[in-house]
Amino acid sequence: MSLDLHGHSGKENLFFYGCQGIAGMYEVRQLPTIMCKLSDAFSYKSCCYYIQEDRLGTARVALARDFRGLSYTLETSVMGSSLTVAHFQQKDYMELGRELIKGLAIYRSLSVVADHMLFSAKFTKKALMN
């Protein structure tokens, strides 16, 4: 997974740009879903998962394409959040960082469980066939 952090001046709140089409429709939405549960300032509705033509040269799209993995840009509004406080202060950015780390840890733990279940299912199916 790659994660590019940006400040955004045109939209409020925190939100992700992802790369659906390179990653699966559900897979690309997992981390934003987790972040929506963790952060009051995160806006799931503001996320965009489609790759626009004028964004083909961005680091997010290049990394997703070249490494065939999840790649996000996390946009943090310099205008603040319409969901919580009007303008972000340093303490808000620190909290957002803690929430992002927590979200990544949750995402990783869910991935490990899913990998284990997939491996177990394949192993069981293979054992039954022999």
C-alpha cells in the first residue's frame, strides 16, 4: 500500500482519493470505511475512487499501476471540517495522525485474518480432494 498525504484547499474535511480498477471495488473502500468510523472529521462521501484522465500522472496512480497494489492520497482540507471544527489546529492534525495510524493497524489486522481464512479454506479444500 502507498499513501500520499496532501493538503486540499478546495474541499472541506478529510477524504481519500483511491484507484478503483487497479484495486477491486470493495478492497479500495476498506481503509476509508475504517477511517470513517475512527475520525469525526473524515468524510466518506467526499472520497473518490475513480481515476480521472487528468490524474494519470499522479504518484497515486503510477504506484497503483506499477506495483498493482492499493494506493491512496489522503487529502486534509486547509479549510477545516464541516463535520467538526471550522479550522484544523495543530492538535487536530496530531489527532488525525493518530487516527490514521490506528486505521492502518486495523486494516492490516483485518487483512491478516482474511489471508488466514483464505489459506485455511484452500488447505481444507486441497486436503479433502486427496
